Amino acid sequence: MINKTYRKYIIIGSTIMATLLIASEDTDVGRIWHSYSIFAQQIFFGILTLDFIFRIKKSIKKNKLNFYFKSFSGIIDFIAVVPFILTFFNSELSNNIKTIFGILSFLKIARFSDALGIFKNVVINERKLLLASLYLMVLLTFFLSTILYFIERDINPDGFSSIIASMWWSTITLASVGYGDVVPISVLGKLMGVIASIVGLGMFALPAGVLINGFAQELARIKYVASWNLVAKVPIFEDLDKGTISNIARLLFFKRFGEDKMIIKEGDIGDSMYFILDGKSESYKSK
């Protein structure tokens, strides 16, 4: 049986290689080495297929097969199997489907990333604020598109022929991208462009602010839960109530020590308690 850690890195490496091979199929190198590329895809996607079979067997043993197939991870695992099957076919339709599913297979790495798990929780927790920000952005885009349409439609019909066509200018201006392919030519239109650029800086910063705040709260929650569990497991604290344990947990903070770093020496005042989360410590008695 392969070690769990090694298996994780094998799956991550296979996913990355398989995705890169799919993405490079239409390049000059991909065309020249097409047969070798297909063979390599069969190997790497075959590994992902074996992982899918392994997880199915594991789910059956735990009587959670239905839950696995309905979960995000289960769906992505199934998606990663499809390209392996399609590597044995050679048609335009099968190649297109293989490319789409092959690129989507990259999401398989999300299972092994704590950061992506935190991001998912943040998006779910802050979904109302994110939707409100998105609504304001869409509303402002429609508003500016309508104004510029009426200002520019007669003197600049190529770029502002309709409200929908004007939305291209509004979006890239609010996002401060400014490709320059569509620009207002009237004085009033240029003035609206200046206003849109300034407002866009704050408007598109709203979702970023929501996500940053959500990340900070989620990390604080994770730190608090970890600290609470550490304190609750200490024998001398096991008779304390939850409120007292929570107060103690709030006093904890993370600190890293390098190798051979002295934490405390004989004779120091014992005013601290250390919880070792990773690594080990050694004690030496002075001569």
C-alpha cells in the first residue's frame, strides 16, 4: 500500500502533468510529439482513474458511496476519468470534450489545498455581501452604458450603437483596464469616462474588501478552535467550564522556534505554557 503522503503527491503531480499535456496539444511541440503526448496522457489520467476507483471502494466500505458521488470532490474525480477514456478515440468531438474535461481536472488539486477550502468557506459565508457588490457593479455598468449611449450614439455610432454595445466601454473603464478600442469623443462623454474611472476604483474594490475581511475572520476562527482544543485536552484544565477554557484559548499565540533554539533555560521564571504543534523539544540538565 502506498503511503498516504506519497499518494497525495503522485495525484497532484499526475494532475498537473495531465493538464499541461492537454493544454499543449495544439502547440507546435504538441503536434510533433502527438503520439507520445497521447501515451503520456493515458498514463497520467490512468493514475487519476485508479484514484477514482480507490475512492469508490473506500466510500463503499464506509457506506458513503451516494454522498461521495454527490460531493464536489466526487464530481471532479469523475471528470478526471473522462479524458482517460477519450484518449482511446480520435475524433474532433472526443478531442474537444477531452480538452474541456482535462482542464477541469485541474480542480482535483483543490482537495489537497487548505487555502482553497478556506476560500470556499469565505465565499459561502460572505455570499450575500458578494452578491450585493456584484449587483451594484452591474447596476453601475448599465447606468453608465445608458448615459454614454445617449451622449455618443449620434457622433460615435461605431462604439456606442446600443446600450449593450456601450457596456463593453463601461466594463473596461470601471475595471480601470482601458483597452482604448472604444472611446467617447464628446467632451461630456470624456467627462463621464473620468468619473467612471474614479468610481470604478472603489466599486471593484468592494468584493476584494469583502473577501479580505472574510479571510481574516475565517483564519481567526480556525486559530481560536485550534487553541480551544489544545487547552481542553490538557489534564489540569479538564474540569474547567467552556467559558474559562475560551478565555485561556484567547491568550494563546503561535510562535516558531528554529532548530537548536533555546526556548527556556533553567532559572527562568515559569510564567508560560507551551503547546508543541509540530516537531519536538529536548531538555538538558545543566552541569
